[in-house]
Amino acid sequence: SFRDTLNSSLHHTFALKDVLTCIDDFHPAGRQEETKLTASAQGIMRAYGDRSGRGRLRADASPMEARPPQGNAIITGEFPPDIGESGTARYFGLELHDGDVNLNELTFYQHRAAEGVLQRCMYGYLEWLKKSFLRNDETVEDFVLRLKNDFEEKRAAFQKSGIHCHGRVPEAVALLQMGMDMLLAYLELKGELEKELCDEVKQRFQTLLYQLAAEQAESIIQDKPTHKFVRKFYALLESGKVCVLDKNRPCDFIPQSCVGYEDDEFFYLHSEVIHKEVRKLCDEQGESFTISQKSLQKML
């Protein structure tokens, strides 16, 4: 859970190989705890997103083996963590509403899980992967090449869909589609699903996935430092905490809250002053705004 330390969570991501690990429940109780849990979320997202482990040294300064995540994670939370644009791009978000989960069906599958049915299903699936594709070096090489080509095809197909997004979103979509394709191939081979139904599920899954990817792309855009800056700047203007003066109209008195000027087309802002005010507002609201003034100017 998020009550564990970050190092403990990262250790589990390495030890829990080839399984789906649940990390429950991102729900900070206060400002101080939110800072701590957000740092943990940032570390977990980046570890899984980059598939990299932290480099460490032994007491004699010799390097230790890195421990990157070896499975996948599903994370639950009351709301998404505020981990910035690149952090948000490293996970695939799914928002659940009341009624989205059929509780009767959930209870049914919880009983099956308690009987070990789902565990045996996963075991059977992994054994099928090993026997079908990982028998020897030649089959492994062919399997890896097949996955690589499949990944590139699915990523390219999504990129042609016209959904404008962060570069990591097409990767996530392609990988999720590949996972579903492999599962359906296993179920079809075992006679659990007919080919027609498998094809139908594939198409429905792709449609839903593209819809969710578009929502994810919008969420990532809203986390861009420039977008956040503009939103906070307008909030400061509307609340009267800062003001701007007409560039073309002389003014004998300049209010202390003045952060710049405007005309019919542009704002002309004192960059240091408005950057300070936006950071102050974000701090008051418990949001992060760590980009420097120089970097913000460049991005704007």
C-alpha cells in the first residue's frame, strides 16, 4: 500500500515478477502526508514507466545489481496524484463512477478467486507462453521479434488515429492491446471462446482503449506547466489578487498587485513577479509548481 516506504514498494516491484501487483490506496489525510505519498507515487510511476532500477553501491564502493520492476502494477486512489506532465504520462488512468462495477459479478469472481480459480488461470496462461514461445533460444528470439513488430504496428496505428497526445500514450495503448491479443489467443486455443467472439472483443477493446487514451491525453495536457500557469494566472486575475493595466493608457498610480500590462491581443507580464504569485497560489492549494521562471518563459 502507499503506507509502505518508497524503497519497500520498489523492492516489491522487482520481487513480484510476471504478476499484476496492486498498490492500494492513494488517499492522503493531510498536507504533510500528501507530500510524502505523492513522492512515493512519483517514484513508482517512473520506475514502472522507465523500467529502471536505482543504482546502488556496496560498502566497498562496488556496484550492486539494479532491481527494475519485472511485472505490472494497478494502483487505486481517491484522486490521481499531482506528479506533473511526464509523471502522468507514465501511467494509464481509468476513472470509475458509482455503478460502473457490477457488485454481483464482483462477488462471484471474488468467490472464484478464494477457490484459487484465477490463480490457476494465470498459471495456465504463463505455462502456455513458456511452452509456446520460450522453449529454446530460437523460439525466444522469434517471439521477441514478433512482439517488437506487433508493438510497432499497433503504436503506428494509434498515432494515425488523429489523437494528439504525449509520446508515451501510444506506447501504453500498443502494450495493452498486445496483452489482450495474447490472452484472447490463449482462450481461443483452450476452446473457451470462439474466434468470432475473440475478434469482436478485440474490436470493442480497441474502441474503448482509444476513447480512454484521448481522455488520458487531455489529462496530461492539463498537467503541462504552461497550462497550469495560465489557469492559475486567470484565477489570480479573477479573484483580484493581481491586476494588469492597459498598456496604451497612462496611469499615475500603479497598484502594488500589478503584475504587468495588456492590450487587445497580449499580456505583458513581469515574469519574476507573476511566477512568484503563481507558485504561492499553488502552495496554498497544495499543488506542485516546481518549474523555474527561466524554464517557464522558454516553454511559454
